[in-house]
Amino acid sequence: MYLLDDCQSTPEQPTSRLYEGPCESLIARTTEEISETLLAIEASTRKGRHVVVVLSYELGEWLQGLPAKARQQTPFITALAFERVTLLSRDAVDILLDTVEAGSEGQAAGLVSAAPSLSAEAFAQDISAIHEQISKGTFYQLNHTFTWSGGWYGSALALYRRLRARQPTRFAAYLPMQNETLLSFSPEWFLASHEGELVAKPMKGTLPKDQDPQAALQNEP
């Protein structure tokens, strides 16, 4: 079961998508395989298949012409093709998850010993260095991120179900891939394509086009 889950999905306009039984798997583990894999994905969609694609963060380096190195377990691209997709409302996804979990063992799930990869002191030093570089004009914006790591217990699906209840979002996903299971709870609409029109609704770094950027930023607490 592969699920792209929308908390605003309704019976009248079901936007959650359930995929089952992939008929094709396309993977790019090295930079030499990226172009070929992208072409294979396009060819699969031309056959009328539905393709779910997972792109690694490091793929962005390759797209920008920078040296890129994939992480050990995560390929640059992992794509699964399906012959059909089932559209579901939020209530229908609730029933589906209840049914699947009822037939599995160990419904309890959670996270343990989660810790950041960066200490508070190191984070403060990074921010200070970023401020200094901004003042020098090296760049005007930088997205500073770090990871959290820890253990978990129970099944991945049970954990997804618990997190989904606490953090309903429009772009959640449960994707049991080859080497890892991805649980996503993103509120951000990255990119959509519909009848030749591209739409993006990012969370950060933007202002409404009818708003005066200078005045808005000067008055922003």
C-alpha cells in the first residue's frame, strides 16, 4: 500500500490517492543513471501509468550542475509505476488505515530518544556566521537546516497513523520503499502542473504579489 494523503479530501472531491501493486520500479543510484531514469519515468507516464516519484535532496545539486553524491540508503530517484490509482476521501482513508492496522500486530507505535544533529551552541554560532555573511552581501537568504535522529517502535504504518492524527496536512505520504519507509507530513504545496499551468505555493521566502515587499519587511517583527 502506497498512500498520498490529503486531510482536506472530501467524498465530493477525493484527493487522497491509494496505489497498490507497482508494475515497474525505476531507480537512479548514481549520477550516470539520472537522465536515463527521468526518461524512463516519462515513458511510463506516456503508457498511461501513474508514477509515484521520490527525489532525494542531493538531486538538486545535480540539477544545478554541482557535484552530487547520493546518501548510502537513498538513491537520487526512486519511482514506482502503477496501472491504476484509487481516489479516497479523508474518511475513506481513516477506514482503510483502521482496517489494515486491525489485521496487523503491534498497533502501538512511537518515537524514542530523538536528538538533533546540532547542539544549541553550534546552532547559535551558525546563525551568527550567517548574519555576518548577509551583512557582507555574500547572500541575502540562507535556509539553515539540520536533522533529528532517534529510534522508534511498533510498525511504520501504526506510527504513520498516530502522527497523521496529531498533524493533519494536505501533503502527507506513507511510502514503503525498497530500503526505507517514508512518512511525510508536509503542509507545503511545492509544485503542481495542470493543463500547461505550473503552480507553486511555498511556505517561506515569498510575499503576495500585490504587497509592497519593502514596507512589509520593514514592519515585520
